Amino acid sequence: MKWAEFLGHQRQQKWFANAIAHNKLASTFLLVGPSGIGKRTFAKLIAKSLLCTETDPKALDFCHACDTCLQIQCETHPDFLYIKRGQAKNSEKEKSVITMEQLVGSKEARMREGFCYEIRIRPYSSRRRIGVIDDADTLDEETSNSLLKTLEEPPPGAVIFLVGTSEKRQISTIRSRCQIVRFSPLSIQNVEQLILRNNYVQDSSLAKSIAAQSHGSIQYAKELSDQSIMDFRNQIQAFLQQRPADFMGFSKAILDHVNNSTAEGQPRRDRLIWCLDEVTDALRNSLWTQLGVSNQDHEAPNALFAPLKNLPTKTLVSLIELTQETRGNINRFIAPAALLEAWTANFIRTARI
Ligand SMILES: [Zn+2]
């Protein structure tokens, strides 16, 4: 992908172009914003622009044809380090987070391998080394602390990107060492263009409708382009609208969907997170409708799916908190069935519908 094909995030592009042109590029960045809006791609395009051998090093540009550009695209360039969760091969737990091993090497070879070691090695064929730590939300206190020295005294010329959803997910000592760059959701028009360009669906009116429900995330739009996911989303909405409410049936439908639609382990946990996010959206819409405000996509309150808008605001806030708390526990390896059972019982007790 070239810069000209990269949709959205113009402000961030200009900002980097300016910093590179004036030789004022910081060494460590924390890119934050909702999932699936292009932060990872953005980091990769910056890396290409900084390492490409065919373009002016002071311009935010790359040729898209030299060996360097092609190798970064395939994540095989020796001066481009990319780590994300799931690369560890040991336990299931380690697959869901960035591990110590990825950052500072195995116990037997501490600081002789891993990201913090490799970023210090002299560039192999380029002017500098560039590192991307994806899924930075999954850094815990131990792994965060292991990064601090590298972030504080980065090797000359190195540029490091941490990619996550919110700076609040980072401990303060990481935040204070990074230049924070915030990304907003894509516009509905950009999502629509990307759906058609990536061939998720061919029909332009369907693309428009999916884009309108995507919250500006191309990742979410891709999921909604899958008919079985769209069907299940409709099922969730039907359950939330049904009166009398059947939350036991609702919870069972979610569990069946999670167990039947994906492989065990992280994919299943990710799917459960998706389900709870759908519920949270419906609760937020209900709250917004009740307060008479438009949501972040500036939809009119009466156009929103707000199935619980008749509940008191206090109850809606409690339900949102409960659902978010449950979501936060998903990656703590509590079995989905047990987690859903507890969530349902608390939901029924709080909602009283
Ligand atoms: Zn190039």
C-alpha cells in the first residue's frame, strides 16, 4: 500500500512528515485509538518511508518497489522488528499477551535475544532500526518494566512504535517515555471505500449499510461482511428487544455461538469480547437515547438501536460497568461459560426486566 491509498489519518501523516523534514522525529511513539482503523498499517508506512533506499530521507515517502519496501511489507526486513501477541509458542496464556521472552529473551539468554536486544544491534542494511510492538494493551507490569530502559535510552536513530487502543492501558512510566499519537475512527465514507476495495462485499448499497454500522473500524466492517456474523448480530438485537426478556436464552445463544464459530483459546475469547461489545453498544445507545444526546457518529437519537432505553440511567450505567468488567476478565482465563453465567445472573438482578 502507498500513502496515496491509505485512507484517513491525514493530520497524523502531516505531523510525521513535518517531524521528518525538520529532523525532529522522536524515538518512541505510542499509537492509540480503536481497533481496526489502520494504526498498524500507519506504523508500517512510516517504517517504509524512513528506510526506503530510493526516496529522499527527509520526505515522508517510499518507492514501494525496492527490496527494503518489499521486505518491510512481508515483515522480513532485518532492520524492521515486529512483535505481536500470539508469537510465543509455550502456554495458552502466553499466546494472549506480549511475553518477557519476546522482549528480553528466554531465561537462559536474558538480554542476548528478544526485541530490546535486537533493536540495539547496528542496522544491517539501513540507516536505522525500527521496531513495532503491536497489541501493546497486553503488556503487564513485568513486561512494561522490562521495556523501560530501551524506551528511555533508545539506540541512536532507532524508532519504536507501541500500538494499542488507549494510553490508559499503559503504566505511567511507559506513557511518560512515549510521544502519544491519537487516532480517531475512520469516516463512514472511507470505510465504505475500503469494504469495496478489499472486496468484503461487491454490492455498493450493502457496503454503505455495513460501513454505517462499523463505528469507523475496517476490522469490524470485515466481520459484519460475514453473513453468519451479521445473522448472529441480528439475533443479539432480537434478544435484547424481546419482552419478557429471556436473558438465560440470550446467554446460552452467546455461549453456543462462541463455542461453535471459532477455535478454542484466544479466537474464542476474542469472539466473546465481540459479543459483549455488541451488548455494550446497545446499552450505550439506550443511555444516549434516554439522555437525548447524539452518539459519536452523530446519529440522531431516534435512529439508534436502543432496546433498553426505558431503564433508569443509573441502571444503564451499572449494566455498562458490569458488562465492561466482565469483558476485562475474559483474558484472565476464566472459562467463558462460568463468566457468562455470572454476568447473566448479575445482569438480570440489576436490570429487573
Ligand atoms: Zn523503497
